[in-house]
Amino acid sequence: MASLDNSNAQVHSSVKNYYGKVLSSTKDLKTSACTTGSRPHPLITSIIAKIPSAVNDRFYGCGNPIPLGIQGKDILDLGCGSGRDCYIAAALAGPQGSVTGIDMTDEQLEVARTNVSAYAESLGYTPTLRFLPGYIEMLGQAGVPESSIDVCISNCVVNLSPNKQMVLEGVYSALREGGEFYFSDVYADAQLPDDVRSHDVLLGECIGGALFYEEFEQMAEHVGFARPRVLAISHIEIHDAELKQLVGDVKFYSITYRLFKLPKTDVVAEGPTDATYLGAIEGHADKYELDIDNNFKTNVPTPVSAETAHILAHSWISKFFTLKTSIDNTQQPGARSSTGVLMQSAYDEEQKSG
């Protein structure tokens, strides 16, 4: 496993200062990176309304990386900040589930911990919800045991880490087999120059630490995850003229990825496979979106690739699907979209609507 060094500590210090001292609310942000572009699911919106304003006001996420259907599951939030996503996950996981948030910023953790009692009153029960101080590169040291987590979430935080491979290795270790890293983060369509990577404001705004998407996807597979799945993608706007000049022609995107930890067996298809979504996830009664390329209508057999069938058969969402060999060989799953093509499409769509 990789290790942290002095340069990593400098990045941590810069980020801690930005989120602990510089930012007091989302009004202080200079880009759209640390704000959510799309509306959350109505079920999540209703939960957010119950969360104390002190927690909501210090939310700096770039997406909606909280899956439905996690009742009774053990959830981990990397870089939980003021705890908003942990509070949401606690409501979805229910009394039988648990949520652990980890963050390195004392000011944020204080907000998260202070408001749990008030939130418990609105839920009608005390959730199993804890907030740990520590670094997302060293989950074991922070108190997260191996193979103890069903779903790990993170909202615009991995890019802030100076060692993203350590983050992925730690998450992979913490997940149970069949578990998932379901998260939103910022990625670039090209490699970033050093002056962008070392700029304190760009680091804090989730731009300076953004990886080239191809580098990230290769890293995730090298760690052991199944090939990354893109669930959502949107272009990020840099408002500040000086910062815009620094990044030049590089474009940035908020991407919600799904990384599954699956059994180490060869993905072998006995023949064309149909997957049927059973409609049992609250909030997804009529359809379920696994990723941009795989949408399932309830009780409608849908052809899937061998890779997708492997996920549906061996991950935590397997109980929501049935699989069987297709009797119609003329129906084939659609081609998988490349992340680069999805980025360009998101940018073009924004330009048309803008």
C-alpha cells in the first residue's frame, strides 16, 4: 500500500484550513464544483427538510451520492464534513443500519456531532450514527475495520486527497464482498499542470486535485474494483475570472461513479442474460437506474451484458433483481458509453441550454 509523505501533509493542511477557516457557508464558493447541480430524489429531499440548518448550511457536495434501498445496511461516508449525507443515510438505513462519518476537520465534525440529538427527535428514534476524526487515506487507523461496510459514499471529497490510490485501497478493504463505493467527485478531461494542482483555492474548490478521468478509472480497476460505472455527469462552471485563466482549456465535470467489490471469479456468460428489476426499492417503484447505460423498468426483462449480470448477481443490490438466460437471441444489450463521450455530451448540452 502507498504511504503519506510531507507533501501530502501540506495538501491536508491547505484543505483543512479552507474548509475549517475560510468557508463559512456555500455562499463563499468560487466555482460550482462544491454545489449540487441536480435535485435529489424526492425521498431524499423530504429527509433533508428534517436536518438542522446548521448542518445543511455547511454542505459542500457536488452530487447526490446516496443510493436508496440501504435499509439495514452499514454505511461509511468519506469526508463527511458537517454530516449532511450521513444524516440522510441514517434515515434511509433505519434503526437496524449504521452510519459512520470520517473527516479531518474538527470544525466540521463539531457541527455534525452537535446536531445529532435534534435530528433524532425528528426521526423518532436515535440512529446508529458516529463521526470519527481521521484521514480518508487511513480508514483502519481511524477506526473502520476491514470488511465491515456494505456501501461507502463520498461527496466531492476524494479529489481533495493527496493520495487517491490509498483512498481506493482503504475503501476496498473496508467493504464487504458485494459492497459498493457510490460517490460523486470532480474529474478533468485532461492532465492538470502543476500550478493548478498546488493552488490553495483550486485545491479547496475541488478543482486542483481533480484526476484525469482515464487515470482514475484505471486506478480503480487496479485496486480490484469492477470496471467503474457512471451514473450521472455534469459540467462544472468556474466563476472566478482569475481561476478560469489558470486552468486554461481543461474542462471539469462532476461524476457520480459506482465501484463494486465483486467475487474474484471470471465473468462468463452462459448465453444472453435478461435481468428483471422487482420494484422493491422504496422510491424506485417503477424503474431503477444502475448507470447511464442500464435502466430497468419494473417487472420487464431487460438484456444485460455479462459484466452487468455479474454485478446484479453478486452485489448488495442482488436481492432486487432476478436473472435468467434469454430465450430471445435477437435482443442484445446496448453498447457501453465511454466516459469521455459522456463528458463531451454533458458540455454540449450545457452550451445549448445556456
